[in-house]
Amino acid sequence: MKKTTLVIALLVSLVSVPAFAADVCTVPADKAQPKETLQATLEKDGWTVRQIKDDKGCYEVYAVKTDGTRMENLFDPQTLKMLDVEAD
């Protein structure tokens, strides 16, 4: 019984993750700040930006922090606030 409940909970959480960006990043393209602005801000904070790409309306950033930690983050394209963090 516990195993079934755990499996169901895990599956539900995996299904909800891809919907996160779609629900959060609904900014019209004309209101989005340029990717270059986000890159400049992150580099000012000491990050080495490898790539910024569009991901379901959000900016997805691949970067390396000053301590060497590789990061994969989602940012709101209008406010440039970090929405999600994933460190490698």
C-alpha cells in the first residue's frame, strides 16, 4: 500500500514539473527584456554564462558560478527574477 502511494506521488510530481514554466512565464514577447540584459546582470555577479535560451516563455540559463557550480535556472523574461534553480 505504501509503495503504491509513493509511486503515485512520484508520478504526479513528475507530471507537474513540465507545467511549471508554462504556468509561470506568460509574458508577451514585447514586454520581455533582452537576453543580453540578463547575461550582463549575471556576469556582473560573477557567473560565466554558457547559454540562454527560450523555454516555454521563460529564459533558461546555463551558467557556472564563481565557485565552479554548474547551474541551470529559469528566469522570468520581464522581471529577470530567478524562478527555478537546478545545480549540477
